[in-house]
Amino acid sequence: MGMNATQLIKMANQIGAFFASQPDPQQAREDFAQHLKRQWDPQMRSALCTHLDATEGEGLSAFVLEAMQAHREQLEPLARPA
């Protein structure tokens, strides 16, 4: 994997800052999650979720944390069939 957690956090916070400027906070969190689902590959999303679990989201903005917690199922790559 080419991306480390620091890069992912920085990117997530930058994207979060863009969506956080929207007037409706609930919609903004949903749009943020949808953006990551569409634009980030599963490894990146998985790594961000792993970071969230391991560190309680260290380094992530409050907006990104809330969005990830509210829309975790969209961010989590689909479990591969056993």
C-alpha cells in the first residue's frame, strides 16, 4: 500500500473541510461519505477505518469523525465472501 495513515488523514480532512462548508450538516456528512465511497479505493477506505478504530480517529477533524461514525457502512469496503 502506497498511502500511509498520515496522508489519508490529511486528504480526509481536506475533503471534510470542503463538505463541512455546506449549510446542512447532516447532508454534508452524507455527501462526504459518498465522495469517499466513489473516489477512494477500498484499501484507502479500509486503512482509514482501521486508523479510526486503532486510535479513536487521532488527527481527524471533528467533521470527518462524525461523518465516518454516522456513515461507517458506506466507507467500509464490502466484506469479501469467505
